[in-house]
Amino acid sequence: MSDRKCPNCGEIVPSLSVTCPKCYNPVPREYITEKKSATSMKSEGSDKNMFIATILAVIPGIFGLQGLGLIYLNHRESKGWYFLIIGAVLFMCMYLCVNWWNSVGSFTKILLTFSIIIIAITYMSSYLAQLIETRFGSFLNFFRR
């Protein structure tokens, strides 16, 4: 086991020590000194091709199957599955609103127009978010630096 850093004060703690020699706070054994980068956490193995992941994020995402690139990179992570469910639901809602257009009156067409616009904006935001997440990793990690 190698030396670790104290999570409270940053002092180097010997591998067999249970407390920090400087601040005397307990140091967990699992504490990792270096955080994993976004790219190393992106996939389970390094054998995943980013080009294929990007294609899976772009093309099926147009037709309501968002998140396939994230699922390809790491099928155990829930983000890809959430994007898949949200994209499918929004796409089906948009499809149903467009199909109802011919069978309703003029006032309902106005309401359907607003509904289609709101659903389309939400869908496009979700589509772009899953595309950025697939290609570049979580944008929230950018703000943590």
C-alpha cells in the first residue's frame, strides 16, 4: 500500500497509519489521492471507439433513440439509459401531437402548436446534452476544476 494524503489538511499519511500525523483526523483506507479524469471514467475499457460512440449519439438520436453512444461507452452507467427513456418519451409526444393536428379544431391546433414547440425545444436540448456528454464527457466536471 502506498502513502496517501489526508482529506482534511493534505498532509502525506503513511500507508499503515489510521490517523493523520498533523491534524489527527481519521483517514479512510479507501481514500484515493488522485481523482480520475473524465476521460478515464468514460468507459469501462479503453477499447471503446469514440467515433462509433459519436455516430451512435448522432444518428439514432434524431429518431428518438438518444443516449446510445453513452450506453455503448458504459452500459452500467445510468445516464445513457435516462437519455434513452427521456428521448423516446419526448419523441413519441411530439409524434402524437403532430398526428392529432388534422383531427382537432382551430383552438386545439393553437394549443398543439405551443405544445409541439415546447416539446421540440426540450427534445433538442436533451439531444445536444447527450451528444456533448458522449463526445466530451460531463460538462459539470469543467466547473469543478
